[in-house]
Amino acid sequence: MVSVIFYLHIHQPYRVRRYRIFDICKGKYYWDIKKNKEILDRVVRKSYLPTTNILIDLMKKYEKFKVSFSITGTVLEQLMENKYNNVIDNLRKIVDMGGEVVDETYYHSLSFLYSEEEFKEQVKMHNEIINDVFGYDPKIFRNTELVYSNEIGKMVEKMGYKGILAEGHEKILKNKSPAFIYKGKDINLKILLRNYRLSDDIAFRFSLYTWEEFPLTADKFAQWVSAYNGNGEVVNLFMDFETFGEHQWHETGILEFLKHVPKEILKHKDNEFITPSEAIRKYKAKEEVDVPFISSWADTERDLSAWLGNDMQKYALHSVYALEKDVKESNNKYLIEEWRKLQISDHFYFMCTKWFADGDVHKYFNPYETPYDAFINYMNILEDLRERVKKEKVNERDAALKILSDVPLGKEFYFVNGKIAKNIKELMIEIKNLSRNEFKHHVNRNKNDFYNWIKDVVGDDELSIKIKKVRSKAQIIREINKRIKDLKEKI
């Protein structure tokens, strides 16, 4: 018996608009709305809708047929923004019929290389949107471009996942077969390794006239899959969703192939389609795999050279993650979102200068004439974001100084004991010296004088909210003291 895991990855980035050096600090929007919609419209028409319709029909027709998928937050946002509810509804039906959704980073980023904190935040964001949209809590993880290493495996297991998808290349397998489930080094996380030969027969070679196996028919492919019966347990077919109808056009016969291949595979005795979660429950890990290096499913090298193969890419990636501390300290949700969109791995793929031996699939949606155009355009936008963050910090510094300063003459806080406070530090000191009855005069069930003064006179909404319903003298002192320390850090 052979258990087939048929997994498809759905992703479209936010592409940036042309951004000249003269546009920096002019308040111009970063994203190419027209280009993003144009590509999404085409992919929905040619791939997402016809393919999901076929998959639903196949799941209705064959009880043993199942499909799994992952979908990035960026393409899910765009589908919702452009009201492609029919695509989302179809994906929901796939899940409801027994399909599985796999988790990943929300922004299809390389954050795991630069910031463990940011990586975990993006995975959490993705998990939350999958829960919201599909009512599903994934326990299987898929890193951007199937990137995996021992270190990533340990991190993912600590986050609560039971399994991870990775590339089944020789440098990982070392003469082992991809047709078994393995576990990570020194961990219990199970690894499902992509059968890249069979997957790429569909994804890259299906319409290749010079391929010795052309044309690829459903019965021929089913025989290749069934050949693992007796010397394997799982056949992991992992590929981009756009393989069906976009990378391989309808005219190639790819959609007809999809309609017939499940039937041909299931013709062979005891063959079945299962989800990744079902697979890791059904099969024990054959043995441990040691991956001390970074691997991916990109190109023939199966490494990170598609994103970090030249100095432009390295500089751009280093520069965007160097902004993390300042961006997050701004507490500006809009700026944080813009920064995260600039982490999308496609931006750096567009800067790649090497030849893509896998058929240039990743250049298919590339809006630039040269990688150098991509780099210059990206760095102009990043410089604009850097200036906006600086401005935000200046504004925060000014606001902090204002809150810590003395209030205008005549607006001081007058205590019942005759003491006066001109700023929040003096207020805290005098509160410490209040007797119990004096404190109750200012804070009781009917009023909170300190809340009113901090809100209306000092103008610090954040602190006033924290003490609004507090009736404890010690807690009010703690909140004011903490706020003073936080404000001083911004100066």
C-alpha cells in the first residue's frame, strides 16, 4: 500500500510600485494596486477557481482522495479585499470534506533567519487567521519555501507542531528514501519529505516537449507512484497551487490530468490519499535525519541562494530586519504592517542574478526587467519607511517630554493636605506620603482625582486608563512609576 499526500501551496505577494529616489518622504503609497489585482484576477480565473472546483468534485467522487494546502496571509488578504469569496468558500469545502490546512509564516518571510521573535509572531498571526477563516487549528507546519534545518525543527516543535514539511533532497536523505516519515535530530517532530522527482514531473516537466517521458499521462504517473508499494509508505507530492492552470496552462492538458490521476492511483490495490496529520499518526518515524545546514525546495541547489545569493539580496534583507526594534517600538500598527509586507520573500527573489534551472517559475510573476531595478526600487521604499519610523520616534520623544513636563501654571494638582504636584513624578511622591484617609479623599467609589488630572491636564491617556478603576494606593504608585520609566526610555 502507498499513502499519497497531495499538498498544494497558495501564495501571491504584495508587489511594490515603482518608487524613485525623488519619491522618498513624499508620502507615496508603496504597493502596486493595479498590478496586484491584475495578477490575482488572472490566477483566480486560470487556477484557483477551476482547480478548487476539480478538487471538490474529486473528493465527492473518491472517498479515498484527500488534498492538503497552505495559504499565506498575504494572498488570503487579497482574496478577501477583492471579494473572491468563491475561492475561499471552495477552500472551506475542501477542509470540511476532510482536507487539511498547514500553518506557515503569515507574510511568507525569511524571518526565521533574522528574528526568532518575529518568526513566532508571524506564525501566530497565520494560525489566528486560519482559525478565523476555516475554523481549523493546524498542527503541521510548512516554512517558507520548505526551508528546514535542525534548528528550525527544534523551534517549530517548541511551538507545539507535530510535523513539518521539508524537501526530500539527497543532501538531506543521504541515500535514504523520501517514501518514509522521519524525525528531526534530537526531537520528536516528524518530517514529511517531498518526493521532488515525482512532484517536479508535474510541476515543471509536464509540458516539457524535450522530456523523454513526455507526454505525462495519468496512468503512467500512477504506475510511478505505485512502484513505491513494498519499498515505501508515503509519496509526498508537494507543489505550488498555480501549477494547475497558471504555471502549466490549461492548454497543456494539466487540468484533465488532475481530473484523472486520483482514479488511476486508486486503481492500484490499497493505495490511498491521506493528509499530513493522518500520515504522522499512521506511520512511525523510520529514523532520524540530521540537517545541520539550511535546505529549501528552490532550484537545483535546494538552498537559500535564490534569496541570499548576491550582495544586493544580503544587504536588502539585513536592512529590513535592522529596522525591527525601531518599528515595533513605534507601536504604530500601520508602520509595522508595512514593514512586514516588505519582508515577503518574493521581493528578494526578484533581486536574484543566477539562472533558474527549475524553469524560471519564480520569475513568472516578476515585474522587473532586471534584478538591479528590483533592488534599487526596494531600497528606495525601505529608506522612506526608515524616515517615517524616525519621524514617529521624534513624535514619541516630544510626546514623552510633554507628559513628563510641568503642567501650565494654575493647572497643578492640589492635594487635600495642602501639597501641590506640578508633574506626574511629583504626583507619585506626594501620593506615597498620603495618609489612608487623605488617599480615600481623592480615590473612592465615586471618583478618582488622579485619573481625572492625568487624563484632562497631563494628557496621558495610556496612564489614565491604567489607573481609572484602581483603588489601591500601592498599585497607583506602581503604575505611575512604570509609566515614568517607559517615557524616559523614549527620550
